[in-house]
Amino acid sequence: MRGYSRTGKSAFTSEYAFSGKLFCQNCGSKFRRASWGTGKNKQYVWRCINREQNGVDKCSAKTVKEKDLEQAFLRVMNREQGVKVAKFDEEIFRKLIQKVKVQSMVEANVRGVPNHAANP
């Protein structure tokens, strides 16, 4: 996703599974994907766009590792849906998840099963 605006629209709203689906519980802004580290230490994280652009005094949301978001989704699917999913599947995620509110816990609004939570 590129840019921050009041509408939350950007040029890359569906490039990644979580694109356009992660919203900050604190301020309501979307989360943006970023990479930390290089080489074998490289990892992807998601950050509140408002905090990233305007500072911690505007939003205190913490950065969330992409792997933690994937694991939270797997826990919700395995516990709440009775599905045994061993590995994160972008296609399943895109079909089932409409919106995720991110704070210290990850709340996922799953189609047909609203407001379930899982610790990342």
C-alpha cells in the first residue's frame, strides 16, 4: 500500500493477503506492510500508517509481525471453525476474512463467524 489518506485508499490495496484488511484498533487507520532486516534475517511486519507517518503521539499501536498474524488466523480457523489448517493459505484467508482490528490482540471478522479473537 502506498500513501496515507482519510479514505484509506491506496495504489496497492490487494497485493498481499493482509492488504486492505488490517485496521488499527487505536486510531482506525490501515496497516501497511514493511520489511525489517536483510538476507536470512529479513522479516515482514505490518505497521499503522498513522503512527508511521505522524508519530507515536498520534497513535501508540505496535508493529505486528506478519508471521504472528498468520499464526493468529490459523488458531482462529482451527479453534472456531473446526478446520485443521496447518499452514497459512492466502486464498482461504482472502475468502473468509473481511477486516482485522489490530491491537495487542488480533480480532478477525470471519464471514459467518464475527468477532473472534486470537493472540498473535
